[in-house]
Amino acid sequence: MGRKAGLYINPKKFGGVVKPCMLEMTAFLNCLALNKQIDEKCTRQKELLITCTQAQKGRPKNAAKTINYHLQRLGRDKFH
């Protein structure tokens, strides 16, 4: 509905939004690549990644991810 009414924002344009746990995931994947996929050698990076992802569970979603929902909701109210 939002697209038909001309109300749409491409969330990919919000590229400046920081993605949580990206540094920890990159460090873990690099460690795996250096150690031929043996995760026993990457326990520190794995623990940091798990800690970060568990800390993100209780946080609300970023507004940039839900902006299209709100635009569609406003569009429905306007055109009905």
C-alpha cells in the first residue's frame, strides 16, 4: 500500500547506520579464515561475538528498519 501511495523510503540509503556486532563478527570470521576453520583457536573472538549478540536481544529495533511500516500506516489513514 505504501508504494502505491508514493510513500516509500529505501532503507539501504541509511548506510551510515551502525550495525551492531559487526566488528566482533568480522574478527571472528577473520580468525576462522586464518586458522583453517578450526574454531577452538578462536575462542576469545567467539566469546566476544556471543556476548555482543546476547546484549542486543533486549534492544528495540532501529527506527530506520520500521520507517516503512509507519509510512504505510500513515498512508492507509490518509487514503481511507
